[in-house]
Amino acid sequence: MAGLVFSGCVATTTDVDRLQDSLDSVQKSQADLVVKLDELQTTLEALNAGLESNQNKMGDLSVKLDDTQTGLVSRMDLISRLLSEATHYAAVAVPGDFYRAAYGDYLAGKIDLALSGFEGFLERYPDSDLADDAQFYLADCYLQKKDYKAARAEFDKVLAVSREFRAQALLKRAYALQGMKQAKDRKLTLDALMKEFPGSPEAEAAKDLLKE
């Protein structure tokens, strides 16, 4: 009987040892797994960082490509416009035809084309009988484009050389000064207009402007 009890105790101790060994093995495996998971996490973080960096670089590259494309489109538009203007006036042989082409664009509301035409006319034919006309309509093109500073400067040129357009130039100079918010100079211009051309349509328009 005692022998049986002793034998049972030995078997139980052996089972405990085996269980402990198994437990140690499992714990070691878990420790190894934790290490591998940490390594995997580190690798994933590195991959994510690399991916984010690449995405940022791709974003920068996309912006640069968009800027380049926009610049090319703008240049192509400019070249196209210049070619159109050159073709438009290429067939013009005499000052009168050149002027009429620019004036036709002015009447049609093609202000940019008309402005280019009048400038070209004045460069080629500064002494033409139509030079004063071209100068006046060139100034008015700038006024219609609301480039008030340029308009005033061009109307000053009209006032320096032309009696025919003087009343109109004074009135439109006042409009340019109004756009520039130069009230004092505007009033002086309108006063000069009414004094030089009393009773004219331009003088009546000047009176109305002074009431504003």
C-alpha cells in the first residue's frame, strides 16, 4: 500500500515538471512572437513614413506640372493672339487701310485688337493726317479697358497736338481722373472744358459731372 502511494507521488511530480517545461516553452514562444510583432510594427511604420514621403513628393510634382501646364497655355494664348493680330494687319498696304482696320475693330468692340492696331499705326505713320484720330481712339481704348492711368497719359498727348478732338479729350480725361479718384484735377479739367467750349455737348456733360 505504501509503495502504491509513493509511486503515485512520483508520477505527479513528473507531470508537474513536464507541465512546467511546456509552460516555459509557451512563454518563450510568446516572447519570440512579441519581438517579431515589434519588428513588424517598426517595419510597417517605416513603410508608412516612406509612403507618406512619396505621396508628398508626388503632390509637389503634381503642383509643378500644373504650374508648367498653366504657363504653357498662357504662352500659347499669347502667341496665338499675336499671330492673329499680325495676320489681321498683314494685308494692310496704306495708312488709310491700316487705320480703317483698327477703327473697324474699335467699332466692333474688339478693344484689345483695336488698341494694338492704333499703336501700330502711330508707330508706322506718326505724321499721317489720321495720326490725331488714331491717338484719340487709342486713348479711348485704354479708358474702355479701365486702365485710367494710361488713358489719362494718352489723352494728354491728344490735348498736346489736336484741336479737333480737344473738347472730347478733355471730357474723357475727366472720366479717367474720376476712375483714378483724383477729384481736384478732375474739376480743373472740367472747368477748362466749360471755359474753352461753352455751350458744347461736352461742356453740358461736364456740368452734369460736376453736380455728382
